[in-house]
Amino acid sequence: MRIDQILRRLRCFWGADDGLVTLEWVAIAAAVIVLGIGVVVILKPSVNTAASSVGSNLLSAVNSNT
């Protein structure tokens, strides 16, 4: 392959926007996933505490009615 063909292909590659758009969507999807995981990690202890409290209150209410 000649050097001018290589340079022409490189110019075409750098000038194309199709790959950039795909890369942007992948980056956005990855950011959404990372933020979702972060929210779950932050909220999990509070949700576990609340669920445990609700469960124990429900259990005591059921046991007091029987």
C-alpha cells in the first residue's frame, strides 16, 4: 500500500462522524449504569434498615393479634 493511500484512508477515518456518535452513546450508557450502581450503593443501607423495621413491626403486629 502506498503512503498516499494510507494518508487518504486516515483522513477519511478522522473525518467520519459515525464512530464518534456510537462512542458518545456508549459513554452515555456507561455513565447511566455507573450512576445507577452508585445510587443503589448509597441507598441500600437505608432501604435495608427500613425494610427490617417494617418487617419487625409487621411480625410484632401479627404475633400480638394471635
